Amino acid sequence: SKSNQHDKAAEHIVKLNEMSERLFGNSDAEDNASTLYYIGVNNQRLQEYEKAINYYLKSCDMRKRLVRDGGDHKDIALSLYNISYCFDKLDIRTKRRLNIL
């Protein structure tokens, strides 16, 4: 089933994130930012929008620290777009709880 495939994909990406942390530590690295982004993508596909937002924000924050040209970067823009998409998909109770409204 599609859900099972998404679960397996998410499981592999979490393993990738753990491996990335062992290899790079907690330091800012483009590979770490990409891994966080793709975990967000998988959560978004699973309609786990709150989790997706969390990973997109982590990825975006890390990329902002890595960018040296004033903070503008296509990957940051893409993360911000995905964050806004996920916020839009949240139900009204979750938006209130997260203080988005």
C-alpha cells in the first residue's frame, strides 16, 4: 500500500538523518540541511503537516546559517514555500494551538 511505502521511506530517511548526525555531528552542513528537508517532504506526503513544518524549519534555519550572501538561497525559498503549504493544510484547532491565527 502507499501508506506502507511512505512509512518505509520515512524510516530510511530517519536512519539517514541519524547517520548524517554521526558523520557530521551537530554542526551545520548542507548534507544535514538536505536530510532535514527530505524528512519534511516525507512527513508532508504522509499528511503529517506539523512534523513536516518542524523539519522544514530546522532545515531552513540551518541553511540560513550556511548561506553567506545575505540569506537568499533557492533552497531556503523552497522550504518557506513548503512551510506555508503545510500551515495552510493544518486544521483550525491546530492553528490555534500553534498560535498561527
